[in-house]
Amino acid sequence: MTIRTLATPLVLALALSGCMSLAPRYERPAAPVAERFPELAKAGGTTLPTATGEAPASLAWQRFFPDARLRQLIELSLANNRDLRVAVLNIEQARAQYRITRADRAPTVSAIVSGNRQTTGEDQPVSSIYQAGFGVSSFELDLFGRVRNLSEAALAQFLATEEARKTAQISLIASVANTYLTLLADEELLAITEQTLKTREESDRLTRLRFENGVVSRLEVQQSVSLVETARATYAQLQRQRAQDENLLTLLVGQPLPATLAPGTTLASTELPDLPAGMPSDLLAARPDIRAAEQQLVAANASIGAARANYFPRISLTGSVGSASTELSGLFKSGSYGWNFAPQAVLPLFDLGRIRAGVDSARAGRDIAVARYEQSIQTAFREVADALAGQSTFSEQLRAQRAVALAEQDRFNLSDLRYKSGAASYLDLLDAQRSLFQAQQLAVQANLQRLQNQVTLYRVLGGGWSEPAAPAQAAR
């Protein structure tokens, strides 16, 4: 009966705990952006011409990137990248913190064993008391939802951390892909520069022979030497750039690049699917950084309720049940059982405005979270709009630049024939060589920008993340 006597108020306390919340009702702020992206508004539709109608957020990166070597590098980075590993560990830390806060909503029952021997004076006998049982210490009766709101805030922080990990994974995949495409461009530029250097060296050799035979002047020899050395300088620069890009890729992958990789493709043969942009409102569900900002807003909103609850009495319960005896051997004998129950209520009367300042601070934190949430939407809108602008222009730029390179190739061939036949000056040939080299480089760079823009569009539309089982359900 004594155990039932102690359990009754504890059960009643659990039933009353958290029955009221002082947090403001949460409402998602309106998105502070236009209804359509600028490029789509100009086109008068909701999507640009696309090769796939599948939403980028649901398009797995394994299907978006056709290059087998790139897919292998992405898999290695997901397993070894240290930034992503830190993001995963942050989730574990946030989950543990949420469980700690959630545990405060239930009483903690502890086993208690104690012994005490004392005397009240020099000639007085020694008295002994031994106790054993179970106790509940300072369990807060959450009538006004303070503990509950703290738990909701911790849950929202945990969910925000999970979304931050998704953002980190999306960014990592895009960074690996962009760096890999840059490496492919480096290889094409090196090949072009190497071929140009060979052509200029051969031209320089012929020019020197013509100089020795008195056909050309020393001025033309020096112009030829300048072109050769310029090509060599460019080749050394590209070698350095390729080594640095490879070092960056190694850092992103998180380990030395494997000696044996799956067969890859060249930059010229690489194609990535076009993507439907959808509407700006779709970003709210597709972008994990926006969802993370909203969870931070939910946490700040719950913190207001926890701060408001400090205006009201804080009721805590302490109790124990067990046995007590003056002799250790009689600790568990019949008739030695007892219990105590000690509720306590604390109501602040004068705190020099501490509680009010806490509520004001929580409200300011909520307003900051609203501003950051809106800013995340505006940033996402701008990123998508920029990528859409690139999607509608980079293809045309590449087509035009490749046409320029073909025209410059024909011009160089004709200038070379005219120079050898004496119908054109050496200056015309040098100008044609410089223009061809520049046009070929610009064509490779335009193709790189086009492909990297597609990767960026995939990233800013929320692509690169495959949704697993909802972590919130597991945490609850």
C-alpha cells in the first residue's frame, strides 16, 4: 500500500505534465520571392526545354552523372570526406542532446542505499540508521510546458542538423563533379597546348632555315621564338594548374586517388541532362538548407514558450519509498518499510526583470530565425535564377565558340599555305596561330562552364540526396 501511495501522485504528475504550452502558434512565413524564376517568366512557361521531366531532388546522382570514373570518385568522397564526416557526427551529437532534453519530461527513478552512525554527545550511545529503497529527485511537474518546449526546441535543432548534413552531401557531390570536369578541361587544354607547341616549334625550325638562307629577316625569327616560348609558358602553367586541381580532388575524396579507376570520358564527349526548374515554391521542399533554416525557426519559436513559462510557478516533486532500520540485519524485515513525498513550488517575485529579458531575448531570436529563413529562400531563388540564365545561354555560347575555332583553323591552314607560297607575310601567319590557339582554349572553357552550370543547377535545385527513412520518427 505504501508503494501505491507514492506511485499515485507520480502517475498524476505525469498525466498533468506538459498539458499546456505557452509557445506562439507556429506559422511558416511567406516566401519573399517572385512567383516565377526570371528565365521562366521570359519564356512564358514553367520549365525550359528539358531532356528529363523528373524533379532534380528525386534524381539520384548515380543517374545524373554518366561518367563511371566520376561516380567512383563521388562514392569514395561520400565515404572518406572529413567535412561530411563532421556533419554526420554533428547529427549524432544533436540526437544525443535531444534525448537528454526529452528525458527531463519523465521522472528519474534511482536506487538508494545509505547508512548513518552518529552520537549526540561524549557520553551518549552511538545511534545507527540504515535505509534502502527507490527515490525520485526534483522531477519538474511541467504544467506550463517549459520542459516540453525545451524538448521541442532540441528536436528541431536535431532535425536542422540532419538537414545540414544533406546540404553538406549535396555540396560535396557538386564540388567533386566540378573539380573532375575541371581536370578533364585541363587535359584537353594540355593536349591543345602541346599540339600548338609542336606546330610552333616546327614553324620556328623552318623560319630559322629561311633566315639562314636569307629569305626572312631576324625580326621574323624573334617573332617565331616569342610564339614558341609563349606556348611553353602556357604549357607549364597548365601543368601546374592540373596538379593543383588534382590535389583539390584528392582533398575532396578524402584519400589518395586510386591508381586504377573506372574508364572515364573526355570533356568534349561529356553530356549532362537538362533539368526542369519547377516553381520557386518547390525549393521549400527540395532544398535541405531551407528546411534547416525552418527547423531553426521552429526551435526559436519553442524557446519563447520555455521563456514565458518562467513567469509561472515551477513545481518539483521529490519522494522515496523503501525500508529503514537501526540495524543492518533488520533492513528488510516486516514493518521496516516507509515513504516520503515532498512537493515544492517556486514562484519568482522579484528578479530585476530577468524573466522578461529572457522572453525578449527569445522573441528576438525568433525574429532573427525568420530573417535567416527568408534569406535562405532568397539566396536559393538567386542561385537557381543564375543557373537557369546559364542553361539558356551557355549552349549557344559553346556553339558559337566552336564555330569560331573551326573558322580560325581554316584561316590558319590558308595562311600557312599562303605564307609558304610567298603570297602572305609572316605576320599574317603569326596572327592566325595566336587566334587559333585562343579560340581553341575559349571553346574548351565554354564547354567546361556549360557542364559546370548544369552541375550547379542540379545542386541548387536540391539534387544529390536520396531520402532515407525519416530520422525524426527514429528519434521520437
